[in-house]
Amino acid sequence: MNHDFDLLIVGGGLVGGSLALALRDAPLRVGIVEALTETQRQALTAGDRALALARGTVQILDRLGVWQDVAPKAMPIRHIHVSDRGRFGKTRLHALEKGVDALGHVIVARTLEDRIARELRGLDAELICPARVIGLKAGPNGVCVTLKKGEECLNVTAALVVAADGGNSTVRRLLGIEQNVRDYGQTAIVTEVSTEADVNFTAYERFTTAGPLALLPLERKKCSVVWTMKDQEADELLSESDANFTANLQSAFGYWLGKIQLASRRQGFPLKLIRAEKMADDRVLLIGNAMHQVHPVAGQGFNLGLRDAASLAERLLTKLAFNEDIGEKAFLDRYARARQRDLANTIHFTDGLIRAFCTDFPPFALARNAAMIALDCFPPAKRLLARHAMGYGFRF
Ligand SMILES: Cc1cc2nc3c(=O)[nH]c(=O)nc-3n(C[C@H](O)[C@H](O)[C@H](O)COP(=O)(O)OP(=O)(O)OC[C@H]3O[C@@H](n4cnc5c(N)ncnc54)[C@H](O)[C@@H]3O)c2cc1C
């Protein structure tokens, strides 16, 4: 059967865009449907949101040819400092001890999105933008997709559709794929602070009774803050004056970096663990946030989504080398099965952190304190934590 495209990627964001770049030299007719123009995206996105990139992620971005350009704008994480507010236990990880120059990097999400968007415009692939998927009919021989582009409706066909259209995936809804949702009842407050002391390439993760608080280095004296707490507490803190909010933040974080000052607006992100019930359907795959949304406590969402894209690109290239049908059911099912382990491990890791550290029930609090001291004194456990932080903990 002849199709307009071999592969149609819905969503040209961080994950969908990365997949298109990974396939730039593949003998495929690729279409990318993206709902937002660059101007629309810049007006919408939380410009200040930072992404912690694992070491494995940086290596993939390097292979995609986008890292070299953004590297000067990214801050290396050379130390990770994990502590528990009001308790003695803390653990530290150092890049040099692991024989690497950085455990990961921090970058403003918009910097990476802009770079990927620029690279997409230079590809041979057809970028259909701004356009939205509004209809989809998948069958054993191909997928027929209806797009709304301005006032116009277009019908295109593809041998394989990859949905990378984010947490609110239209493709998933059109296919009737249900989601498993666990509402954490928590909101992440995201903002930036300037600090009195030099951050010294350190990422701080501090566990408080309210929830985890991360300060990620953006500049020598500037950090991105992700502070997770119960919805109601977050609502209250979001409506506080800047001065009161800063005083609360300072009291929760302490004076590891001297006095801190608010450097950008605050935004709240309600947190849920969401997994689609399946990753593969007739000639359709879900990847990135369209498939899963994890708690940002350990900064794993994009790292995981990028591994979805890298793994898929690798398998597609092998399939193409044998001149085989890339939408074949057995192939899609194999890919979905292969991704389960990484997904399950990532969820287990982030969920475990939340369960262990978002409680002040004394026995648990003592146990986590002891665990942190033990972790600091027990190299094998520390190595495992470092592997997760660097993005090597999970295979794809
Ligand atoms: C507070 C917070 C902090 C985080 N911190 C980290 C971190 O430190 N490290 C990390 O790895 N991850 C982090 N994440 C997670 C990370 O942001 C996401 O996992 C990542 O952005 C997902 O990328 P995506 O491309 O799958 O989805 P998105 O970024 O949502 O992209 C989806 C794209 O699809 C387009 N689209 C949507 N609908 C349609 C349609 N119908 N037709 C066509 N196009 C469509 C959209 O315009 C968009 O461009 C964090 C998340 C939050 C909320």
C-alpha cells in the first residue's frame, strides 16, 4: 500500500523532535505534525523551567548533533547533595569520584526546545506546522490521519504513526487508550532564585515533610527551584507575597547557599503519575509524555522519553536495513515490551523516593536518615544512586 509518509510523528517537542533528528539519515519519508509555531510555544512554555539532564541523555543529544550548540548554556552538575531537613543524615556524590567531569547537566527547557525546533526546520522531513491531529483511523495496512491546518482539513496516510504529543495526547484519546492515573495530590512549584554563595556546580535535593525540594545550578549564583508539596499548601504558598514565599523557601532549604532571593515568577504544576494502558496499537506507538508522566522529583521525565526515542530510532534503522515493514505488529509489540523494564524501573525509583522521603512518621524518618548516612558510607549503594543520576541505571 502506498502512503504519503512512511513515518508520521505527531508532536515536534523535545521527544518527537529528537526522534525525527535521530532518523535524519534514514531512507524514510518522515512527516512531523506540530500544533504550535515557535512564537506560540515561547509564549506558552514556562520559560524558566529547567531540565536536569542525565549523563546518558547528554550523550544521546550529542549524537543527535544538538548538544555542541547548547552546551555553553548548560550548567554541569559536578556534585549532588542530598539531605533531610531537620535531620543529620546527608549524602554527597562527586563527579570526580566516578571518574567523570559531570554527573549530568542543567539546562533551561526552552533553550533545548528552541535548538531542536531550529534543527527540525533544516531536515528533509516535512514539517506540518501549525497543525493538529483531529482524527485518526488505524488499520492493519496503514493509518489515515486527519489534520486541521488553519481553516483547512487534510487527510494523510502513514505506515507508522508515533504519538509524541505530550501528556494530553490527542492520538491516545482518538485511539481510546485508557490511562492509569495516580494523583499524588501534590503540586511542584517552579521558580528561580539568586544565591549569596557560589552554587559550585552542585545540585541540591532536600527532603522535607512537605515534600522534596530541588535546587539545580543554572549559573554560578543562580538556581532553578522545584519544590513539591501537597496541593493545598502549594496553593497557599503560590498566593503568598514574594517576600513571604522567599522566607518559607529559605527556612525549608536552610543556608547552604547563604541568603536566597526570588529571581523569577512562580508557577505550579499539579503532579500525577500517568501511564497509558498500552504503548503499541495497530501501526501506532506512544512515546514520551504521551505514554508516561512521572513525578519530577528525580528529574527523569525527559530523560526517559529521550530513551524511548533513541531506542525506537535504533530499532527502526535495523528494520529498514532488512527492508521490512516498520509498522508490523510483531515489531511494535517487541519494542513496547523492550521499553517496559526501563519504564517500570524509572517509576519504581521515583515512587520509592517519594514514599520514603515524603513522610515525617518517626520510624520512617529515622530509617531514611540512617539510610542516607549509610549511603554516604557504603560505596556500592552510592554507586547505584550515581548510576541512576547519570542515566545509566536503566537499559533500553
Ligand atoms: C515541574 C517539572 C519539572 C521537570 N523537570 C524535569 C527534569 O529535570 N528532567 C527531566 O528529564 N524531565 C523533567 N520534567 C519532565 C519533562 O518536562 C517532560 O517529560 C518532557 O517535556 C516531555 O516531552 P514530550 O516531547 O514527550 O512532551 P511535550 O514537551 O509536552 O511535547 C508535546 C508536543 O506535542 C505538540 N502537540 C500536542 N498536541 C498535539 C496535536 N494534537 N497535534 C500536533 N501536535 C501536538 C505540542 O505542541 C508539543 O510540542 C519535568 C516536568 C515538570 C512538570
